[in-house]
Amino acid sequence: MSSTAAFYLLSTLGGYLMTSFLLLKYPTLLHQRKKQRFLSKHISHRGGERECHSSLYFFSAVTIGTDMLELDCHITKDEQVVVSHDENLKRSTGVNVNISDLKYCELPPYLGKLDVTFQRACQCEGKDNRIPLLKEVFEAFPNTPINIDIKVNNNVLIKKVSELVKQYKREHITVWGNASYEIVEKCYKENSDIPILFSLQRVLLILGLFFTGLLPFVPIREQFFEIPMPSIILKLKEPHTMSRSQKFLIWLSDILLMRKALFDHLTARGIQVSFWNGHSLSV
């Protein structure tokens, strides 16, 4: 390679790096900042610390000051949208049936006590053991922002949720999506007025763009960036039972995911960033 070619190559690379750094720090030079319809600093996962999808715990979460409720949706045989994390109800009700195989009136009640997934040796209990309808949650919390996880790739479910959001005029305080890229795409196609979450595929893409310096140049459609804190894995297993390789993977994940420069860039573009710690999500 001649000295002239090397000079042009280094000049181009240097210009790219400088532009990338500048736009990473000041993204509004290229992109219009997204308008934030609401700001949530604390999001109660599955109704809060007890992780029960019952109205009682939603009320409890709102009472203690949560900014947003996070819930999961499925659809019954008679096309009723229900709030439940699991499609199969064996864990939560003791009955080995799928929500989609039963009419709403046939759904069994929750068990009196449920294990909390991300808290060892902890259970939640309550008197309201009925699986709630999504519309009941909307009616009970008309002004509370809600994060909806579309748990199954079902066109009818996506359509019904969209219809309920429009019926209760909640487009401005609702966000929806899933870890699945296909589901998020269907959600956006069904109703682009409802803000969407980053799918897992898109999160990985964002990380790749960030580490290559390309992120500042790429337009972003999503408005909510939610990622798990790698340390959440330590809540699932006793640390002393984990191998060195497992601990190394957690450490590496923490290094790759927990990047302040990335979060600052997304925030500057009007994208809300939340960290999931098991019970809740927080900014």
C-alpha cells in the first residue's frame, strides 16, 4: 500500500471515528429526539415484588408509587384477553391446562400461595385468586402507564390487545412487544400508534452497532429499551454452586450490556432505558 493510500485510509478512518464519537455524544445533531409521552422510573414486574398477576397486587404496586405496571397477556378459547405470565397453568393454578384451550369462565383460580420466580424461598399469597382480564386492569388503572408483553405469537391476541388499547384510549400510556422480533413487528404493523419495545434480536443489533461505532448513524423505531441485569442470574442459583465459566459469562455479559455511553445515547434520543432486576424495572 502506497503512502498516499495509507494517508487517505487513516484520514477516512479518523473522520469516521470523530463523527461517530460526536454523534454518540450529541445524537440530536442527526436524529430528532423522540417525544416521550410519559416517563417511568420504576416499573412493577407482574404486579410488583410479589410477582402475582392479580388485581390486588397491581393496586398494591400503584399504592406504593410505581410509575408503570408490567404484565403479560394470553388469549382464551373464547377470545378474551387475560393477564397471565404462563400459557400453561400448572405452576400457577395446579391444573395442567393451557389458557388457549379454555373459555374464560373455565379458567381455574390461582393457588393460594405462589413461588416468586426471582426470589429464593419466597412466596406470594392473597385472597383475589381470579385470573384478571386485561380490560379490567385498564378500567382499574385508567391513568397508569402499562407495559404489555404479548406472550404468544397469536394474531388474534395482538389484534384484541390493540382494540382494547384503542377502546380505552390508552395509546399514549401503553407500550407493547416481546423478546420475539416477529411479534414486535406484528404489533407495530397492527397499531403503530402504540410505542414498541426492543426485541432480543434488536437489542443484540443495537449492541453490535454500538461497539462498531455505527449506532449514531442508524435510525431507531423503538421507544423502550429494556434489558435484564446479568446479576439477576445470581438470584436463581446459589453463587457457590456456580462454576467459574458460569461466573465468567455473567461478568462478561455485565461488561457488554451495562454500558453507560450506550444508555446515555439512547436516552438523548428520547428512548427510555430500563433495567430488569426480577421484581421490577428501573431507569
